[in-house]
Amino acid sequence: MTSRVLVTGGAGFIGSALVRRLLEEGHAVVVLDNFWRGSMHNLRTINSHPSLTVIEGNVMNSDDLQRAFDALGGVDLIHHLAAINGTKWFNEAAIDVIDVNINGTLTALRKAMEWGARFVLASSPEAYGDNEQMPLHHEDTSVFPSAASHQRFSYGASKYLDEVALHHAVHQGLDARIVRPFNAYGADMLGDEYGQVVGMFFQAIRDQQPMTVHGDGTQTRSLTHIDDIVEGFYLAGSLDVGDDGTPLSGRSFNLGSQDEISMLELAATMNQIVGSLAVDCVLAGGYPGDSKRRLPNIESAQTALGWSPKITLEAGLAMVWEGLQTGP
């Protein structure tokens, strides 16, 4: 069934990939983005699609959301991805991070309730805070340190509050679901100092500079290819009920690989993929509050969405490297 879909933050890394998938499935899509981190470059392959409208605006502005509604003649589904992401920003721009995460989500939720639209929240494993008991279950406890310690959890704590607000809206009758993508990577991800680890490592290789590994390099992540992440988002928004016959409203879904890899192992794997372009690794710095491990329990996604990751890390990294060589 064709839907009218609003994707906030739809010019970002995950958002733009989701928009492509929605258009491929025949949906009419409006992207609302202020292009602070997102870019039209991410939409380059679809920007002339007849079913796509792009609106430059602020998700915290109710009038801008209404412009999206008017452009579609109604909204059936909101995928809410607008946020300030990137660990460096969490520490350097904490107030802005909190402002966009909380006030943007509240504004979008209120509009979803007004319009009777289904709502999918892009949350984050950062919403678990300092919980280091792995794997992280979809309803595990969030643990946050003293706010005086550091600013990292400007993002994670506000994502936690986004989830609290969503559940309040569910109690008021909204059909809403939560998706937590674990370390998505792909060819369009940012590779600058405000980006994520795979993008930063590949950028270092392209520049023929050493890869900078934070801390001692033993911290692990569960890296998940963007195609797998988008599949999870799409299912969370399109299914009326779960594969197991259960209601989906109020449910949360961890989307992530089941394979942990340390940052030193990741650097070595990427060097193997690029062959003669391999570069050295250096250990340096890091960010306060950096998680030692991150591994999701994906049981709810498997049973309710029929989702599990399909792309291995080695295959995914090779796909990204090829995309970086052939892309514009």
C-alpha cells in the first residue's frame, strides 16, 4: 500500500538511504532537513524523482512540519531521524544536541498525534548510557553518570527522553515504534573529525595518512551495513502488526550485527581490504565516557520484524570501499 511519508533528517546518511528505499517501494516522500549535517549530495541519485519533495526547514518549527504535510496532502508515516550526531559534537555542542533531540522530537510527535500518522523514532544505543552489560536487550536499563563528568550523554540522555516522550504518546493512542541502529556504516557516511569510525578510517586511507585509533583500541563495536539498517527501519514503519502477530506500537527494536570487533581489528581488516594502500595505525586520545563494548540483543527485531543482518563486515567494508572508488 502506497503511503505518504515524511522523513525528518532525510538528507543525512541513514535518512537519505531510507528515502531511496521508500521511493523504490512506491511511496511519496517529503524530506525535511536544515542541511546542517545532511546534504543534497546524499540525495544525488534521487533528487529528480517525481515522488520526492525536499524542504529546507527546522524540525523544531511546527510550521515547517506543516509545510511537509501540505506538500504531500497529508502524512501517513513519519520517520524521525533529525538529530545532531557525531561524538565530537556531543562534547562540543551539548546544548544544541539536546535542543534538537528533545524539542525536535516533541514537535514531530505532536504533529504525528495531530495528523494520526504512524511514527518511527530513530533512537540510539547511546540511550542505554553507561550500561555495559552485553548484549543490550531492547528493554534494558539505561545508566547515566554524573552530569559533571562529561558532556557525551547530551546525545544519549536526550535520546532516552525521546523514548519516554514516545511512550507517553503511545499511551495517548499514537502508533509509534522505536528503532536503535548500532553503528551504521556505508559509502556516504562522514569521514571528517565529526564522523564515525569507518568513515574516518577510510578517509585516512584515501588521504594516505595513519588511522587514528582512540584509547588502547580494544573497545568493540557491532558495525552494521547501511542496507541492513534501512531494511529494519523500513519494516518498522511498514508493518501493521509483527510477524509474530503482536502489535508493534510502543515496541523497540535494536538493529545491529552480532559480530563484535575491536577498533584495532577493524583497522587491520580495512587495511587488508585496501591492499597496497594500507596505512599505519596510531593510538591517540579518545572521548570521555566512550563505551568499552557495544553489542545488541536483536531478539525483538527478529521475532516481530523478521529482521536480521545479512551483510558480513568483510563484505560490507568491501562494498563501501568500492563505492568510494566509483562514486562521484
